[in-house]
Amino acid sequence: LGLLDAPPASLSPASLKRLEQVRDTQYFSRFGILDKDLANGMVALKDTRTDRRFDAYDPHIVQKEHWSDGAIAVRLACVDDVWRASSICMTSRA
């Protein structure tokens, strides 16, 4: 059984719901950085394989000045109707 099949009693229903959303929507790929909005922590990403655009919340990516072009490999998940990027990224220059 996985964590979500038998969650610990200390896990709140709201936390369980968020974890289920991550499980159901997670998506890993390489993305080109299209734009960053420092004020809102949002980054516009374009999947390099499918050309699909994602507007994702991740202040970590937004604050990295040298991550303004090239590509990043990152996992996204849609939680509470907002795409969010994982905070650990591997970068490369295109």
C-alpha cells in the first residue's frame, strides 16, 4: 500500500487532497522558459517535446536570474487549479 492508500492519522484531509492532486497530475519534462513574473512568483514554461505552455507558480525558478533562457527539467503538478513546479530543478543551456 502507498501513503495515500493508508495515510497516517496525523495527515489532515486538506493535505491528503493536495497529495492526491499531485499524484494524479504530476508531469515531468524539459521546459523552455518563456517569461517570469517576479512579483507573483509565476513562470511561463513551454514543454520542449509537445510545445504545450504551462503557467506555473514557483518563486525559486523566478528568482534565479541566470535561468532566463535555455531549458530546465522540472516536475509540474496541478494543485488547487494552479500548476506548481517542484522546487528542485536541473538546468541546462539550450
